[in-house]
Amino acid sequence: MPRTLQEVFESLDFLPDPTPAAHDSDHYANFSMVYNKPTTDEHQPSKKIAATGTERGPSGLYINIKVREFITCNECSKVRCLFSGRQLTEQDGLEIQHAIENWPYTCFSTGSQLV
């Protein structure tokens, strides 16, 4: 069941997707230039990373023996692995558990957002 009436939801203005600036593709266009205009999600940073198919960390980090903890996405409920290049200390483990219990996690969040 929706939390908002459908007609109210449909009347909301949504934030535009990131759009490269016309004069400099290394920067995004100003909000006022793209607000209330059709945009696509092709320039979202998370989409670009996913499209490259490359790891977002040091080579060899994302292997099963480097999994240190599991975390569940609050949006899609998928279980994700937390990796570490070194064995966690007891203090590290306590801090990770505290972060998992106290801060919401969503897919494409980085570990640095947890600790």
C-alpha cells in the first residue's frame, strides 16, 4: 500500500539525474539548467562504475577468503559481503558490528560510510 495518495505522488517534482555540462563534460550541469527537463540515468556515478565491470578496490581483494562480515541492503534486502585486505582485530569487529546495527546500508554505499 502506498504511503502517499497516487495523485499526490504523481504531482511531485523529482530531482533530475546527473547531466554533463554542455561546455565541460568533466562537470555536471547546474541544477537550474536540468530541473523539470527530461534526463536519463546514464551519467550516474554508480551506473558508470557498474558498467565498467571492474573492481572498486585493490586487485585480489574481492575473494572469498577476504570476506569479513555480511550486511543486508535496507532497500532491496540483498545480502552483501564486506571485504578487508587484512584480518580484523577484535576492536575492528566491534566497530563494524556497531555500524551495521546503527546505520542504514544500501547497495552502492561504500564501507567508509559505515566506519
